[in-house]
Amino acid sequence: MGEVIRFVSKSERERARLIAEARAIYDSIFPPADPASEGQGKPTAGRTFVSRDGGNLS
């Protein structure tokens, strides 16, 4: 009880899916320079970090 359920519109889900797909394509064409440092919380130079919720803080 007390769990908050957030409504996510169909367009927002589609946007997140397209961003993830584009990121995967980009990474397949331009692999990261150092795979060991990937995912340490630092955005790669030239890329903007977009969280799965689109940056919403609510």
C-alpha cells in the first residue's frame, strides 16, 4: 500500500523506445572508445543523457 503508479502515455513510451533504438544503432556504428568506462554515470562527450522517464522529476 502507498505505492504510486505513474501514468505513461503511449507517445511517451514510443519516444523512449525510439531513443533506445537510436542509441543502440549509434553505438553499433560508433562503438565507445573504452567499453570498461561505459555505464559509470558519466555521459560520453557529445551525447546528452536522457533518462527513461524523459527527465521528469515528478
